[in-house]
Amino acid sequence: MRHATLLSSFVAGLTLAFVGGSAAADDPLVARGAYLVNGPVACGSCHTPLGPDFRPIMDKTLAGGFHFDEPAFNAYSANITPDKETGIGGWTDEEIIHAIREGAQKDGRIIFPPMPVPTYNNMSDDDVKAIVAYLRTVKPVKNAVPMARYNIPQQAMPPAKGLPAPPKSDKVAYGGYIVNALGHCFECHTTPGPQGAPDFAGHLGAGGFEITLGPSMSVRTANITPDKETGIGTWTDAQIARAITEGIGEDGHRLAPPMAYDYYKNMTADDVDAVVAYLRTIPPINNKVERTAFQQKAFP
Ligand code: HEC
Ligand code: HEC
């Protein structure tokens, strides 16, 4: 129960600071970037550190230091505030865009996983520029973050094509863009293959990826394919939308972290609709995912 309380305060505690300066907020590019970062893209779900109470440390918004301790890597999310010394204040726009979409720094050092660079490789030029414009407006925070160590071979993504996003009038295509270029839904929701990497070819969206949240606290991702028996094929649109933006399951139980519900709740209704419409079109895969004992106990 203690964990349940901790984690529920974690989930309830996220309040997101949208861009404050009015000059910046009036700039449509910055406004689009603010929407993306605090909504479907949720950079802060990794780049804003959490305190011992699992709540984001608000005066360290986007200042990095969130620790990922996995057999494959020991990484700390970077400081992406405009601080010149410890953040990205001294980087050019092109260098930041290269880090986001191809996953490499200017000296060639590769910075993923866990950053979902394969997803961001599909991001449009307009959206990645909007994100950078917004990052320039957040409060600079001095916070030096240790270098990551990787125990796996790494490879940068090929140069991003930067194609424009599909028109919003094409709901399914635009929803696909949100899922595959912005929200990195499938990097969590795809079943791992034998090497541990997501099996996008065979099990896209079929769930079962286990994520460690702490000592004896782990969760398994859900099957979000339209399979009627083991996926979300029988859920209503409203139920799927509620799961994404409120973290509530079909039968009303609270869903476990680390899905970025508290960022996704800032998505427009049209964007959530588009995501739901797109999820209905992916191939159904029969894959029963058992929720972990922790998940069932802490989020009954
Ligand atoms: C799943 C977690 C995760 C998400 C989501 C994520 N990142 Fe990262 N990011 C990281 C980690 C971890 C590092 C540090 C990697 C390293 O040091 O090798 C990093 C590094 C970076 C860097 C390099 C900075 C430096 O000083 O080396 C930039 C720039 C960056 N992220 C921007 C972003 C932006 C912008 C977003 C949202 C569009 C984002 N990231 C989303 C985990 C994430
Ligand atoms: C960081 C990993 C992560 C990301 C990214 C993520 N999810 Fe999830 N999602 C989860 C986990 C874990 C659960 C299961 C929670 C539980 O059962 O308590 C879940 C549950 C769900 C559910 C409820 C399904 C069910 O059977 O309970 C839906 C729908 C869903 N996610 C859709 C999405 C969509 C759409 C996106 C992208 C916008 C997304 N998720 C991004 C981890 C993630």
C-alpha cells in the first residue's frame, strides 16, 4: 500500500508548466513546441527528474538526471534546459535536432537507448523545429548530469527525412504520425524479441514488455492491438481515450506508471481521437499479457 500511495502521488502530482513569457507564447512555433513537449511527446517524462516521493522536481523541469539502470545501459537523462554550462544553451539548433532525430551528439557520441530516437527519426522538420524553439524558452537550470555507460553496440539512426506530418483531416494517418513519430507508444507497447529489443515486425503493439520502476516494482505493458480477446478490440473509443489521458482502465481501475498520462492529458481531443482511430487499424495480435503482481496489488 505504501508503494501505491507513493506512485499515486507520483501520477497525480505532475503539474506541467506551459511557457510563461507572453512574447514567446505568442509565437506559433513556440506554442506548437510547448504543446508537443508537454503533451504527446512528453520529453519531461524522462528529462525532468523525480524526487524521493516520485514527484517531478518542478524547479528542475527538463534539467535531467533521471537514472536508468538496466543491464544494457546505465544512463542519466540529459539537462535539456538552455543552461550554457550544463544544458544545451551553447548548442546550435542543428545540433539539437540531430540529437533528437538521429540520436548522436556533434562529436558522434550516440545517446540512445532509452531515448526513443527511432520514433523521433520520423518527426517532421516543422515539429522538431517547434520543439527546439520551445526548449530555448524554458528556465535554464544548472544541473550537471553524469555520462551514460552502454554495454551494447549502438548505432545512430539514418538521416531523418523530415517529411511533413499528414494533414489532420486524414485522421488515421495523423493518428499514426502521433503514435509513430511523436508519442513512442510502440517502443513501450511492443513485445520484446529474443535479443530484448521490441519485435516491431512480429508483435507491434502486442504488449508484454516489462519495465522496472524500483526494487520489486515492475509493470508489464498492455496489448493495445484491436484483438478482441487480449487487446482493446472491444473497448469503446471513450474508454481508450480515457486510458490514454486519465490512466484509467476499461473496468475503472487505475493504470500503473510509467506511461505519461499526465502529459497526454494535455492532448487536444482531436489528437486523442486520431490516435484511437489509428490504433483500430493496426493488425490484431492475440497475446495475453498478465499484469505483474505489483501492478495488480498497487493498482487494483
Ligand atoms: C525514454 C526517455 C527519454 C525520452 C522520452 C526523451 N529522452 Fe532525451 N535523452 C534521454 C537520455 C537517457 C539521454 C542521455 C543519453 C546519454 O547521455 O548518452 C538523453 C539525451 C538527450 C539529448 C542530448 C543532450 C546532451 O547533453 O547529451 C537531447 C538534446 C535530448 N535528449 C532531447 C530530448 C527531447 C527534446 C525529447 C522529447 C522530444 C527527449 N529527449 C525525449 C532519455 C529520453
Ligand atoms: C513508458 C512506456 C509507455 C509508453 C510510452 C506508452 N505506454 Fe501505454 N501503457 C504502458 C503500461 C505499463 C500500461 C499498463 C498499465 C497497467 O496495466 O496498469 C499501459 C496501458 C495502456 C493502455 C490501456 C490498455 C489496457 O489494457 O489496460 C492504453 C490504451 C495505452 N497504454 C495506450 C498508449 C498509447 C496510445 C501511447 C502513446 C501515446 C502509450 N500507451 C504510450 C506503458 C506505456
